[in-house]
Amino acid sequence: MNTINRGSLYIVSTPIGNLEDITLRAIRILREVDVIAAEDTRITGFLLKHLNIQTHMESYHDHNKTKKTPLLINWLLRGKSIAIVSDAGTPGISDPAYTLVREAVRSSIKIIPIPGPTAVITGLSISGLPTDRFVFEGFLPPKKGRKNRLAKLAEEPRTIILYEAPHRLLRTFSDLLDTLGNRTIAVCRELTKKFEEILRGPLTDMINCFENKKIQGEFVLIIQGYTKKNV
Ligand code: SAM
């Protein structure tokens, strides 16, 4: 029988764009828990309205997580059920849910995964680059330390995956070219959304394609791993 476990924390994946990409189980859990902890209550409010769900929301984001984590842990210990969602995709993958999960583990709270989309796996699956072994590096540091981080990946044979913001895309292409050479890359923009675009080719082609253009949207970059041929 499907029931909500009292005192459990549900990690609920939500769409990365297309609102149809949510599981039946995720919808039921969001409807039945006592509280939804949301990274941005406005964005999650839009999803809940679309699904006709009225569950109470609490905001939980990078700037209030230190204060909110003990409160949510206390509610869980007292028997409330909580679902955590991020703005998009799987909570904890490059977003603040990790902190709550870590503290829930420390407090021996039951944690239940409700799997679904995540941009890293969605991008990898259509990249055309090897999927059997890969390394996810999340976002590069915005300022200092970018090239150091990339230099450590110079001889990484597994496919490399990065998240990147549109305003740093060209800088990242140029840093990748300097540190890794002219590798093949799959640039995945706006996955599952109206303006979805996947470009595949050498880094220099991507620079030509994006420079002097207004760059918009969300990006996942899938980069060929090191082989003797690509140095
Ligand atoms: N938790 C999310 C997940 O499971 O993918 C990631 C959260 S992270 C704060 C947001 C980043 O994910 C974006 O800057 C972008 O790099 C990537 N991303 C999210 N949605 C995307 C989409 N529809 N297309 C391409 N990249 C996306």
C-alpha cells in the first residue's frame, strides 16, 4: 500500500523544463507530505499550481539553509513528513538540498529517494560521447581556481560533465581549449524546453558558433575524456 512515512524526508525530482517530466509517485508524494521545502517557492508554486497541489511550502535555499536546517530536522524528528525539491531536477545535485540530506543522515532520519530528471544524466545520454564512465564536476569556480580545476582533469580518461551559466560559457570554452586542447564537446542548451539545442563538435567550432551572439538559457557541457589522440 502507498502511504506517506511519518518523519521521513523525501528527495523529490521535478522537471528540468518540460512539466510532463514528473513521475506519478513524485506527484503523489508532493500532494501527501506535510511540508514541501522548496529552493524557490515561486518556481515550485508554479509547478504545484499546474499539478493542482496545495501542500504547504517552506523556502529552503543557499541563503537561509543554515537557519532552516535545524527547524526542518526538528519537524522530521517530531513526525512530520517533508519533501524537498529544487528549482529543477534532482535535489542535491549542485543545489542546497545536500545540506539537509547530510543533517538528516546525522540524525538517523529515514530518507526516501523519488528519482526523476537531472540535467547531468539527460545531457550525457544524448551527447554521443562514452557513457560507461563519466565524471561530474558541477560548476567551475566563477573566478579564481578555474584553470587549476581543469588542469587536474587534463589526463582524465572518463567523459567530463560541467554545468555552466550563459554569461560564462565563452570563458569556459576558452579555458577548456587552453587546458584540455581542442576536444569534442556536446553543448546541451535548454534541455526538454522549447528552445532545446544540442551542438556537437570540436571546442573551436563551439567558440565560432557562440561568439558575438547573445547567449541565453541553461547549459550542460559534455566533454570528451583524455585519449592519446586528443593532446
Ligand atoms: N539539481 C539540478 C539537476 O538535477 O540538474 C541542477 C541544479 S543547478 C543549480 C542548475 C544548473 O543545471 C543550470 O545552471 C544548468 O547548468 C543545469 N540545467 C538545469 N536545467 C537544465 C536544462 N533544462 N538544460 C540544460 N541545463 C540545465
